[in-house]
Amino acid sequence: MKVLVCVKQTFDTEAKIELKDGKIAEAGINLIINPYDEVAVEGAIQLKEKNVVNEVVVISAGADKAMDAIRTALAMGADRGILIKQDTAADEYARAVALAAVIKEENPELVLAGHVAADDGSSQVPTRIAEILGYPHINVITSLEIADGKVTCSSEADGGTQVTEVSLPAVISSQVSWNEPRYPSMKGIMQAKKKPVSTVDAVAADNKIKIVEYALPAAKQAGIKIEEDPDVAAAKLADWIMNTAKAEIKK
Amino acid sequence: MAGTWVFVEQKDGNIRKVTFEMLAEAKKFGDEVSAVVFGKGVEALAPEFAKYGADKVYVADADVFGEYNTGAYVAQMVAMIAEYKPNAIMFAHTFNGRDFASRLAQKLEAGLATDVIKAEISAGKGLFTRAIYAGKVLAKVEITTDPILATIRAGVFEVVESAGAGAVVKPAVVATAADVYQTIKDFKPTVSARPELTEAPVVVSGGRGCKGPEGIKVVEQLADLLGAALGGSRASIDSGWLGHELQVGQTGKVVNPNLYIACGISGAIQHLAGMSSSKFIACINTDPEAPIFNVSDFGVVGDLFKVIPLTVDELKK
Ligand SMILES: Cc1cc2nc3c(=O)[nH]c(=O)nc-3n(C[C@H](O)[C@H](O)[C@H](O)COP(=O)(O)OP(=O)(O)OC[C@H]3O[C@@H](n4cnc5c(N)ncnc54)[C@H](O)[C@@H]3O)c2cc1C
Ligand SMILES: Nc1ncnc2c1ncn2[C@@H]1O[C@H](COP(=O)(O)O)[C@@H](O)[C@H]1O
């Protein structure tokens, strides 16, 4: 069985964001694999270690530098990579179309992705891919099992947790609590250099949304900070809770 | 054009507050506003939406809609869009809402703005503000595809009552069991006497500074006195002091309460992503340099084990 994992290269979550000429400045920003996708890669590798899967292919749509994200996934243990060259201004529709075209060609039994990209993520791409391919999908999973041509996952749900089963092939998107991604070993990093990565052009697709403006949120006004004896501090805090924030007290 | 539709978030007849927030916001666009409810035995809910200004209430009532499932819901919505031609549809940015809206958007080859915190909708055009890069940037996106689709973050719009006609419309039910491709094997509701995180007007959260379940108990005392939801940082959740569903932050839930109180939480950027848009923020932390103070309206430098019990006593007075 073959698994395809969608990995997006994103800004490091700690990065300080600045705007330049109305756009998000990329200079000096550390780029990483989207943390949720790292979990999806780990999940795929574990399936291979359990002999449920025999090939793990990572695909990424983006600029040439997205190759780094693919190499990282290969160093973790994925077998092969595909870089889809696409303008990073492509929206979630255009990205889903480009990814789905390659997935269709590869014809895997399972497609894994993150449930959201940590940068400008929209939580749309995996579900859109599933729709294009006519596959069922499950989102925000925290566990996964495969048996008898079906995949069963626990996932986060509104007001609780849920166990859902769908038939393969399917698209599954991960929550970070699914697993703890491994660090690539030195040996893994060396081996990754020799693993095959192909490059294809994205199929043409027009964006469906237009970004008209980026802005930085207004900086918060400095608030009150008190450093006093606990009883004095508590009295002041209680007063603020009741009279400024106007919270109701349930006596 | 049949105005703005608000898709009702409900489970077993319990309507999520975000539905009313969306209805009130949709009224501002001046066009006709309709609530759209899918479920089993949900017709009786219709008057609830009229209270918040719904001119019409579309009710698709059938066994196949008893539990949210993407396939049947999308099939039904596609048919209703073709029949009634709404200008825009607003969904809640819940797990179900984003799942539904994404698959629908792709089926219609339309644009979709998710996790929206500001909306302006006119005929054929939607302008939406989204908080991206963990809340560090605001992006304004324009959608002109038909219909205009968006998922809305809970808690950003105010609930305002206004009388609407609430005329019930019953569209033909076209979805069948054959449209269902996900089998729900089990659902475990979160059992808690406290309100849910994303809906609560007050959230009180505990972090690593609680040092263990005993410290969480101290935080709970304050939460319960304020009728608040309980939340936590990743540190307290990973330590097993609180359930996963209570994590606030980038990988947890985004909350937007009137008041957020962070106890023993340093204020890492990933935590701020989940709470910094709260209206009022207070914190209690022993380290005056902790970044949480930078976003707090009222910060107490102190030991939560001392300050919280005394604050509880003060509030009870
Ligand atoms: C991809 C990614 C996603 C993440 N997602 C999330 C997320 O969704 N939510 C989240 O919260 N984190 C998330 N994190 C983790 C985040 O980076 C922090 O590690 C985490 O928020 C720290 O939790 P904390 O503030 O409770 O702990 P710490 O950072 O250890 O802070 C504990 C604080 O308690 C104070 N303290 C100690 N004793 C006392 C006392 N007696 N009284 C009062 N104060 C005291 C200390 O001064 C300190 O400031 C994520 C990280 C990554 C990399
Ligand atoms: N350019 C991309 N290349 C590969 N995978 C992507 C890309 N964009 C999104 N994805 C996948 O879709 C998931 C959700 O992304 P998003 O819908 O943008 O929040 C990500 O976690 C990735 O797994």
C-alpha cells in the first residue's frame, strides 16, 4: 500500500512578522515543515514500520526552496518526494487542484495531510483534495487504524471526540496530538540526499479568492501591572474583575 | 438573490451561540437573512432564529441529517443553492462548519474565507478579515465567486435580538443514505458542568505554574465563582492535568471571551494565538518578565497559590 503525505513549507511559528511593500516579508525567516504535516509524515512512517504500508511519498507545492521540507521528510524516513512548482500566492483552491492532479497520477490508497497550515492556513486543502478525487475524508485525527480496506480514526469533534470509519482510498488530516514526530538522524539526513525527488509544474488553476490587504494588528495598550502583597493584589484584582471587566459572580 | 444564509450549528437540538452571533451580524448587511437548519426533528427550533432577525428559516428535516455527515449535508446544500440562489452563506468555524464549507466550496469551485473575524457582504462580493500567522497578521480577502462562502470565528460578533418573520421554508430533501460516506462509530461527549471554551463569556486557564492537579483545583475555584470555562496551556495539558479539549492556543482552541484570566502561563506565542483577541485579559504570574504581561490589561506579579484563594475570598464578599 502506498501513502502520499502533503507537506507545506511554512514560517517558523516563532518568527516575527513584518510587512514590506504591503506584503509579508520573507527575508530572514526560518522555514520549517508545517508542524501538523510533520505529524502526518511520522504517522505514515509508523505505518510503514508496522508493514501496513510499503511506500511513503511526500508531495509539496511551492517554490524551489520547498525542497528543504521534502528533504526533511525524507530524512525522517519517507521514501520519495515530488515537488510541484507553484507560485506561493496560489490560494487553497489552486493548491488543492495542483496537489490532487499529482495524487491522481500516483493513485495511492491513503493521503495524509495536516489539518491546518500554521502560516496562512485555512483548514481547506485536504478536504478540497478529497472532493476533487471523490475520496472520503476525516479531519483533525488523533489516531488511525487500517484494516479490511477501511481506515478508522479518532478525531476531535464539536463538544467531544469521535470515532469515524471510511473506506480507502481516503484523505486524512492530522492533529498534533496524534503522535510525536521523530528528529531526523544523521544517517537519515545522509540517506535523504540519495532518495529520489521529482519536480513537476503545477497544473494551471486560477485563484478563487483575492487578498486585498495585509495589516498588523494594533499593538495592545500597556495594561496595569501590580507587584504587591498577595492580599492587596487580590483585592485590586477582584475589584478590576467586577468593575472593569464586569464579570458576574456566582456566589 | 435570496440574501444571506446562516447555517445553524446545532447538535441534538442544542443551538450553538455562534449561530445567533452570525444572524445578528448578517442583519447588518441589509439584505434578507435566513437561518438554514439541517437535522432530525429540528423544525421546532425555527422560532429561535426569528428572535434574532431571521426573515426565513429553511428546514431540511430527515433521518439522514440526524448526525452531521459531510456527504449528505453537501448534497443537500448544493441542491438548495441551485434552487434558492443565496448571495452568501456563513458557517461557524467549528470542526463541522469548516469541514462542511470546505467540501461544499470545492464542489462549487468557489472561494471560501475561513476563521473570519470581520465580514462585509454586499451583492456578489464578500470582504473578510482573517487572523493569520498565529494572529500576527490580519489579511483582508475578497470573494466574488457564487455564492460567497465564509466560516466565522465564535465570539467575535455580538448577539443582538431583533424580530424577524421567521417564515419556515421546507426545501425538497434530496440527500439520501447513499450520500453518506463516513460511518460514525462512536461519539464521546465532553462531560463538564462548566460552559464550553469557545462559547463562555469568561475563561480561566491554568499553565505549568499550577505545578500539578492541586494547582488546577485552585484555578477551578476562581473559574467556578465566575461561571467560567476552564482552559489550559499546552504545558498543563501535556502534563495530563487537563483534558486535550481544554487546550487554548494555536493547536488548541481559539477563544474570544469577554474576560480571560491566565494563571501560571508564560504567554508563548502559540498560546497567545488562542486568546489574545479576548476583550479583557488578566494574568497572575511570579515572573514580572513573562510575555503574558504584554497582552494583559491587568497583571498581578505574584504566586497563584496565594493570590487566587485571596481573590476568591474578595469576590465572595
Ligand atoms: C507548533 C507548536 C504549537 C503549540 N501550540 C500550543 C497551544 O495551542 N497552546 C499552548 O498553550 N501552547 C502551545 N505550544 C507550546 C508553547 O510554545 C509553550 O511551550 C506553552 O504554551 C507553555 O505553557 P505554559 O505557559 O503553561 O508553561 P511555561 O512556559 O513553563 O510557563 C509557566 C509560567 O508559570 C509561571 N509560574 C510558575 N510558578 C508560578 C506560581 N506559583 N504562580 C504564578 N505563576 C507561576 C512562570 O513564571 C511561567 O511564566 C505550541 C508549541 C509549538 C511548537
Ligand atoms: N502548498 C502545499 N503543498 C503541500 N501540502 C499542502 C500545501 N498547502 C496545504 N497543504 C496541505 O493541506 C494542509 C492544510 O492546509 P490549509 O488548508 O492551507 O490550512 C496542510 O497541513 C498540508 O498538509
